[in-house]
Amino acid sequence: MKREEKQRGLVWVFARQMLLSYLITGILLLVLSFILYRWDLSAGKLQIGIYIVYGLVNLVNGWILGKCCRTRRFVWGALGGMLYFVILFLVSLIINHGIVIEFTGILWSFLICVLGGMAGGMVS
């Protein structure tokens, strides 16, 4: 019984954290779009800004997950980053009706999400 309660609690923590992460992502991307509008950034600088948003969000995500889980914090942070990336990738596939970015962009996004989450878990 306790194991089931613990698993249910962990699922709740991850669900709540993913919702919070995407809320923060939305706010930061709105700020980035304002910066793009205001200073007319190039596409390369915009992509770097998006990667920075992914990294910061997953750093916070991993930090909070590490605080909640208390053991193997870097693993929980990395798993949070992976889950964030998977949801992001699936939503992107659905919206764009397929893959519209090259493989290196997908790989960079995955690495930034996972490593950001792992780093957040380590510092928690």
C-alpha cells in the first residue's frame, strides 16, 4: 500500500512540475518574442535564446524535482528533462504535422533539456 501511495505521489509531483515548467516556458518565450520584436534579432540569435530558455526551465525543473525526491536527485532531474523534451517533441510533431527541424537541432534540444535537468537536480 505504501509503495502505491509513493508512486502516486511521484506521478503527481512530475505532473505538477511539467505544468509549471511549461508555464514558465511560455512566459520566457513571450519575453523572448518581445526582445525579438524590439531589437530585430537574427534567426541564429533567436535559436540561442530558445536554447537558453530550455536550459533555464529545465534547471529549475531539475532543482524542484531534486528537492521533492531527495535521493538520486540528478537522475530525477535528468528524467524530468527527458519528459519535458518528449512532451515538447510530441506537441511539435502534432502542430507541425511532422518533423520540420534537422536532426542536430533535435539533438541539441534533447541534450540541453536533459543536462539542464540533471544540473538542477545536482544543485538541489
